[in-house]
Amino acid sequence: MKFEELKKLDIKKLNEELNENRKALFKVKFEVKSGQSKNSHLINSYKKQVARIKTLLKEMELIENAKKEIANN
């Protein structure tokens, strides 16, 4: 999923996507280490996707905190 598509998702969907990508990353790592797969390039792809999602979640959290702080002042 592209970054622009991820931006359109809500927090719940982003967390689901994050869990799916973490599971896929674990699976690919296991397959590569056990010799079942030679698709080691997928490890970096999943790592980057996990990082993108975590970045978006953190960004959303910071925006929410800023809105709350503004509302309190």
C-alpha cells in the first residue's frame, strides 16, 4: 500500500495494517533464514512499510495531542 493510501486510513485500520505487515515480516524472515525462500528483498520492503505506518500513527497522535492542548488553553 502506498503512503498516500495509508494517509486516508483511520487509526484502527492503520493498526490492523501494521499487525499484518509485522506478521508478514516475521514469516518472510523465518522463510529466508530456514532456506525455504530466497526473497530476502521482501524483508526490507516490509520493514519500510512498518516504519511508514508507525510514522503515520505517531503523526496522528501528535496532532491529537496538539488539538487537546489548544482546546485546554
